Amino acid sequence: MVADQPVLYELPDHYRSLQAEARALADSVRDLAAEADEADRVHPKMRAALAESGLAGVLVPAAYGGRYAAVDSLAATVVREALAAVSSHLDSLFAMQGIGTFALARAGTDAVRDRWLPAVARMDAIAAMALTEPQVGSDLKALTTTVEERAGRLRLTGHKSFITNAGDADTYAVLGREGDGYSLVLVPADTPGLTTSNPHQIIAPHVLGDVVLDGAEVPADHRIGGPGEGFALMLATLATFRVSVAGAAVGVAEAALMAAVRHGVGREQFGKPLARLGSVPEHLATAWTEIEMARSLTYRAAAAAARDPLGNLWLSSMAKVGATETAGRVVDRAVQVAGRFGLTRGTPLERFYREARPMRIYEGSTEVIYDSLARQLTRMAEQS
């Protein structure tokens, strides 16, 4: 909970120090949150604050200017929990530096890693990952973007849609078909044939747009991994960062609950504080209980993912579903407690309400994850 609440889940000292850094960063930009969270381009002051904090280095290996030997799922999750509690824009800006470059750090060529990873760690470059297409969402194997190798160069043709950081990113990790498989290619934003547009505006404003590749060509060393290895690298990225969405959801839920508590304690109705009236105590207590349950699962999953991301993807998926669904319920109760004050445009609760809803869709929708978990569960039963 907040500083004046007891710690209900003890993190190792290393992560507690990181958590304190992230909270300090979030507090330093609190006055910018309302403005930044309505922006559809990268907010320059948020970017500068993240750069100054050095926290983007958590998402890049130390060999390339990062802070730790390897990207740590629990570290990313702890940071996102703190940042999302104040600003969804700051949280997304942080997270995408890792999501957009994790595959590069794992399987890129030395020259391309040396060029981009230190810049990402310093926030001198903004990263993005381009997977979805206008007609392709969860079923990524149906994508139509193509990758062709010709005379030592890779030619990409296709249309990517709903891409975070589109228009502001300096690099895009693009997934496309190459022969009978799927490959990931790092495409710098200034590559001829790559254009971006921003036709989308969602309920919680976001740096979001389309990326069109019209025969965009890059050197063959910009392929990340070998031909046909793109799907495995994409899954490794998902396995490492999906659980961090749960951390962000916990942060949003907790911030919404505390806003509701402050309102309930400070407002009187019928001669009593609202927090002691009717069903309000149950709303608040239920929300607190669910948040602590979600946090425990999230930290357990993040710690497991730090050890073996792919081997614990099922646990990360559970945490993502559990925490994002919890955030939706908690924010809804918080708005109900605050009444008209929770509906007022531009207030923190109204922002949290809009920000919580997309979390149940991106990085794997609740329904898609449940379907995957159910298939895994039935396979386990068949094998026992």
C-alpha cells in the first residue's frame, strides 16, 4: 500500500530499493500525469524524467549499458507497479523500451545491438514492437507482412496496426512471414519505405498508430535471430513482459482504492463518514483484499519468470488475467464510492477507470489467455 500502510508482501532488499527509485520518479512527475496521460505523442518531460532516473537501464543488459546482467521480470514488474499508479503514459514509455528490444538483446547481431541498445537504455532512442495488423490480432500466425532476403538485404512489405509508440519510435521490431516461417527484423524508423500514421484514439489516450512497410529494406544483419525464429523470440518477449502488465494493473488498482478511501474518509453523508456508511466499507475492504491477492500472485509469477520465462508463462498469464480483472473491479468500486466525483472528467479516478479497461485486452486478452490456460490444464490431465 502507500507509505503509511504496513508492507504486506516483503520483497528482497534489492527490489525494494528499485521500488523506491520508481516511486521517487513517479512522485517527481505527478503534476504532469493528467496532461501526459491525455497525450498521443511521447511527452518530452516524461521522457526526460525517465532518462534522468536511469530506470530504462533495467530493461537492457549491462553489456549494453543497462543496469543488470539480464532483463529481470520481477524488476520490470516492480517498476511498472509504481509508475502506473501515477501515470499510464510513463508506465508505457518505460515498458516499451524493454518489449521493443528484448529479442534484439537476446538474438541480434553485435553491430545492431551495439548501435541501439545503449541508446535505448539512455532514452536517446524510443523502441517499439510491430506485431498486429488491421485484420490480425491474437492470431498472429495469420499475419500477411512479408520478409524477403535479396542480395544481402531484407525487404519488408506489410501493414502493422495499433502499434504502441508508432510515429515516435526510432526502431521497430517487425514480425513477418519469411518463407514457411516467421522472422523478426529490426527496422529503423528512418528506413525508406516505412511510414507511420496515427488513425486510432482509444478511451485511454496512448501513443498508438499504424506502420506501413512498402518494400522497406534493411541490411540482412538486422534480422533478429535466424530465419524462421521470430515466433520463438516473440514468445520469449511475451513470457518476460506479460507479468509486468499485472504489476501495472496492481498499481492502478491500489491508486484507485486509495483515492476512494480518501474520499470516503473526508466526506460525510447522513452524519457519518462515507467510508462507514452502508455498503461502502464492504466495497473498500473487498477491493483491498483482492489487490493483495493479485499482488501476491503477480510477484510470485514475476519471480518465476525471472528464473525461467517460457517455463512459467502459464503463471505469468494467470497473473496478467487475475490482476487486470481485479483492477477493473476495484476501479469500478472506487468510482461507485466517489459517486459524481469519480465521474468528473480529468480527475484521477476517471483516468484510472479508462486506463484499467484496455489492460484486459492488450498483451493477451482475458478470453484468449483463459483458452490457452484451459488447453494446458486439459493436456496435463490427459498426461497424468
